Amino acid sequence: MLVSIYRYNPEKDDAPYMQDYQIDLPAGKDLMVLDVLNLLKAKDTTISYRRSCREGVCGSDGMNMSGKNGLACITPVSEAVKNGKLILRPLPGLPVVRDLVVDMGQFYKQYEKIRPYLINDAPAPAIERLQTPEEREKLDGLYECILCACCSTACPSFWWNPDKFIGPSGLLQAYRFLADSRDTATQDRLGDLDDPFSVFRCHGIMNCVSVCPKGLNPTKAIGHIRTMLLQNAT
Amino acid sequence: MVTQVTSFGRSGLYDWMIQRVSAIVLSLYTIFMVGFLLLNPDLTYDQWSTLHEATWMRVFSLMVLLSIGMHSWIGLWSISTDYIKATGARFFFQSLCGITMFVYIVWGIQVLWGL
């Protein structure tokens, strides 16, 4: 199989380029894309990429595989290969550090903006802040985000305004705390989001939903935030 | 919170709401106009001017003119903040859109109301 990999080492290369590798895959097995990268890395040690848990939990190996963002460790080659060729590029829109490794700084800045932690001014109870099963259920589909950045880097609004638009991942987390019955900063949180960029740059094209490796729905969460802002202001 | 002074309503929620409401007005007007033209295949000048002289039609048309202005301002503002990265060029484009929108509204009122 032919694998084409985006290569760029800023210390040596003037510009990025695509490097082709021919690799024989073991017959009768559908390897994951990360396995292919590991096999190639054994042949060419200069290829750089992030990986850790190799089971879709850590979110380190987010990359663009034949045009679609995803986690290399849980994407079978058969799904990613197109016309007998596997094309691997770094996540779009973020600065490339080297090869498939991107600088996630801007992504984390947006995450930090939404204050991704529980805010509750009441004195902490002796054991824990309790929730009813119904209240807890509201966090399903929100807390599972692993911050792999596949969604935000598939979003054109995030490409054009990464410093102003929170992005689907950050907004999913923003709603996770807005929906939490134990959080008391709802008004403050909503106030921080009511500008023309932070939330409203989402035009609902749902690229985020189509690429999320955890099957989450940031567009739906953004819709809920809009409704909350509207209810708050009318 | 990202501060913006050139967006239509300075608030994302306000712009978003105006965009939706104006879209509904524009859709209703389009449906009405298409329906009117289909129901009157042999339209005469008298029928056309009688329609536009009615007060309700003037209110409807003015609402549509203002909706076009607001809808296009918000849309073009979004496009300019996406694609025009140089501040001077972006401000020039946004000013040009604002002036054009104002000219079209005043001119539209003149045309539709026969002033």
C-alpha cells in the first residue's frame, strides 16, 4: 500500500512536502492507521507524530487521514484509505511543529477561556455535591470529550478566527458546565459568550459532528447555548 | 468576551436574532411576490401600482427593505471578518457595505413609494 505523509522539519526544510512510502501490510488483518505509522517509523525514524494510549482515550494522535480528521489509533486502514492510497496530514489550521505534530496552544487557550471547572460559591459539603440521576444524565454526551481537537480543526469558522471563536470542542465543554446543576456561575458564563464571535461564529455545518471520534454532538450543544442565551435575554 | 464595534448590534445574540427574523420576512415576501405574479399572469401597470399604493404593502415593502439591509450587513460583516485580515481593508469594506446598504434603503423607499 502507498502511504503519503506530510513532512516538515522547520530546522531543515524550507517548505512542507509530501513523502511517499510503500509498505506491505500483513494479509487478513485490518490494521489501525497508527499501526501503519509505527511500522513506517521503524523504517524511517525521522517521522514525527504524537501517540500514547493507542485506544482512543488520550486524544494524542488526532490527524487528517485522507481528508478526514480522526484518531489514528481507532481508525482502520480500510476506512481511511482512498484509491489504494493513505494520505496523512497534520490537523488543519494549527501551526505545524514537525511532520504530523501541531501546536495545540490556540486550541487550549479557547478551552481555558470557558473556565472548564466547576464554580460553586456555596461552602463545600462534607462529602460531595449531590445530583439527582436526571441532573447527572444531562452531562452525558458532554463530559466524554477527550480534547483531541479533531472537531475544532475541521471547522472553517475556527480556521478563520481561532483567536476569537471558541470552537466546537470548547463550546461542548462550555455547555457541559452550563448544564451542570452544581455550577452556580451560569449567568457569568453566558455573559462571556454573548458576543458576535465566541458562539455565534458557528454556522451549523456540522463538520465537528461528522469527525468526532467519540461520537459527540457539539452542534447540538451550541444550539443549547444559543437557546440559553435567548432565554436569558428575552 | 470578544469586543466588536463594527458588528450590526454589538451582540452576537442580537445579530443572530435579527438574521433569523429578517430571513423569515424576506421568505414571506418572496412567497407573496411569486404567488402574486403567478395568480396575475396578465399583470397590468394599474394592478401593479394599486398593489404598491396600499398602506399594508408599503409597510411590508419597507420591512423587507430594512430586512435586506440588516441581513446583508450582518452577512457581509461575517464574511469580511473571516476573509479580510488587514484591519484597514476590512474597515474600508465594512464602511462601503454600510454606505451601500443605506443608499439602497433610501433609494428603495423613493422607488417603492413613488416619491
